[in-house]
Amino acid sequence: MDLPPRRFERRPHGHPKSRASRRSPTLESLPPRLRSLVEAAVLCHGDAEAMLRCLALQPRTLHQRLSILRRLGLVRAVYLVDPRKRGRPLECLTLVRLARHSRDAMADFEAWCVADPWVTCAARVCGRFDYQLTSFHADLREANRWRRVLEARSEIQKVDQRGVRTLAGHPLSGMPLVSKNPNP
């Protein structure tokens, strides 16, 4: 009796589905329409609205091309909403230490972070604090009010909030296009 081939057999080198044949594309190997999108993202500093004007594209076409770049592994993150342009110019970095480190407490806090409309990024960190939150607010009064709501949560032990002025990079404006290759 013949047995079917094992499910996890290694495919020969060069087989269309082998890992060796799946290489990340380079900018030069992209079709011109995708290459122009990457170049426009750099030129427009990732601002999606400026890219639409620069490339004379419809939003749907931009989203389709971004989807292709995501599947190819050339786009790691896409942010199409910029809180600064929606009336929240104040960026805050908030460090949070939890009172308890049980799975339930951490899961509750993380669910709150996802649901909170002011939190744009939440990351677990090492050191004296457990989480780093990025939030955007209309003004300092709103930021302080939000911090007090955060401090009142039962699973929070300490909160340290700082205003941030981004000097370089793309914290949220548009889309940071990141290559898989760390040394381009």
C-alpha cells in the first residue's frame, strides 16, 4: 500500500513554492505603477492625501496598490488617518505601570487600549514601566483629563505622561513604507 507524501516534505530548490524561490522584491523589480507609489510615499513624506494628488489616483486605486505592496512584504504599516489634521495636534507619550501582572489584568488593560479612541499606539515595554502609549489630544487640558481617567483605572499603579514633538520620521502621518531588508 502506497502512503501519500508527507505533508511537510521539503520541496526541491527552485520549486515555485520553495522558500528559496520566494525572494523579496526590490524597488527596481517592481512594476512602474508600484515603483511610482513607493517613490511618491517618500517624496510626500507618507501623506496619503498628497500622494493621491501627486499620482493623480483615486483613493480606491491607492488602497489596491498598497494592498499589493503589503502582500509583497514591502509595506509594514499603513496609517491613513492623521489625528493632527483632525483637530488633535498634541502628541503624548504615556508610560504605564500595572499594579498586577496577571493575564486577566493585562488582557483587560490591552482591550481598553484598543477600544480607547485617543490611543493610536500601545506597546509593551521592559523596565520600570509595562506599557508605552501614544495618544493625540486637542490641548493640554484634554490630555490631562485623559491621564486622570487612565490613573483612575484599578489595574494601574503609575502613569507618566509627556508631550512629544516629533523631529524626524513618520509617527502617524500617512504611511511609512519599510523594506524587509534592514540595510537597503
